[in-house]
Amino acid sequence: MFDLNSYLVSKSNYINTFLNKLLEETKNSSRIISAMKYSLMAGGKRIRPVLCIAAAEAVNGKGDNVLPAACAIEMIHTYSLIHDDLPAIDNDILRRGKPTSHIAFDEATAVLAGDALLTLAFQTLSSIGLKNKDNALKWLSIINIISRAAGYKGMIEGQMRDIASENVLLNLNELEKMHSLKTGALIEASVCCGAIIEDSSPDQIDCLKIYAKNIGLAFQVTDDILNVEGDPKIMGKAAGTDKTRKKSTYPSIMGISESRKFVETLADNALQALSEFDNKSDPLRAIAGYIVKRKK
């Protein structure tokens, strides 16, 4: 039986080694490097980079080949969390059980640490194409996919919609669109990039996109549920903030019970999308189950 926990630990260690190496390549031990490391190495399951690696393995590829893309995506995700936590947006004081970046350092340093991680992500991606000219076009495509997912047509637009939706009652279609941008876009990019780097077929990529869209939405619906009934000690951040900010969420519209059923339906849809894949895609299947059951 596939052991997801062992897989996550193994891949997380692999990812962390690469991230540490990237940050240690500079001899500058400045405050900005300390702030970057503080948030980037704060823990977590590394779901997005693990998905990138798992998608590559599902199409008979190797994690080594996609590691730069996987780690670039994690840096972009971390930058987004630093900026989301700022007083101008969510004004959160805890992230993964630790003071958020602007609390641990200061607001200006947190802004710059996020900016630095975002730019380092694209420096990392572009360096692969420069080192291997034969694959330069492929890595240019990866840069395009990730920048679109992270930018104003993806994550940034989703975050903007999230801010604008406070004190506004959204319908389910509007809520799904917001979450597909804010959370789902980078998750879909993670999966697709892993497969594209390993030269998967168009049919495989189409199936993996369906998988990613469903787990991306499932991830956010689960977040909405945990914000209502999660344990702050386990989550490492406050609960009840969505209600305080008067945000539209799946529990507020559908109720907790129906939201749970919806997450299970999304997970089932994701598994169906993998029906033509062999056991090399077991990590992707297990991650879909983890998203449904996670407590943080």
C-alpha cells in the first residue's frame, strides 16, 4: 500500500535541500536573506512542488528534471503568503505556528522578502534554459505557464477578487471562479509543468489538468471548512477569520455538511481523471485523499 506520509517527507527533504542551496549560493547573510529563509523554510507539506514532482513521475519522468520548476513554484507560493499576511491585506499575525514575516521582522522587510522570492523564482527557471540550450524553448514555455498562473490572470486576480468580496454575498459560480484563480491556478501550473517537462502526451496533460482543477478547488473548500471548525493549534493560524471579515465561503453558502460532500465529489472527480494512469500516479491519488482529510 502506498505510504503518502513517507513520500511527502522524502520529497520535502529533497525540495528543502534544493531551496537551501539556492539561498546559500549568496555569501550575503543580510537581513533580507534571513527574512526570505524565515518564511521559505517555515515548514509545511510542500504540496505544490510535490505535485509537480508527482506529475512528472506519473508520466514516467524523474523528480530531478522538474526540481527547479517545483522549487520556483514554492518560492512564488511563499511570497504570496508573506504578502497576504500583510496589514494591508489580511493582517494575520500567525503562519504555520510562527509569527508572520511582518511581525518577526517589519512590514517593509516582509514586502521586500516576498519580492525577492518572486524574482528568485524566475531567476531559477530562466537559468535552466541558459544552461541547456536544447531545452530552452521548453523552459520558456514553463516560465510562461507559471507567470500566467501567478499573475493578474491567475493568483493575483483571485486575491483581488477575494479582497473585493469582503462584505459582499457571492454566488457559487463567483466563489468558484475566485478560488480557481486564487488557489487553483498555481496548483494546476504545478501539475502541468511537471508533466510538460517530461514530454507527456496531450491526452495525459488534459487528464492531469482535470485532476488539478478538482484538487485545487477541493483544497480551497477544505480551507474554508477549517476556517470554521479547525483547531488553531493544529493549523498554526487563527480560525474564524472569514466570518470576522464577512467573506463568502462554501460553508457560509452551502453549510458545513454540504461543503464536506462537495470536497469528496471533487476528490472523486480527480481520481476519475487518473483512471488511465498506472500505479506511478499513486502519489497523485493519495494527495487527492489527503486534501479531503487534512487538518491544517
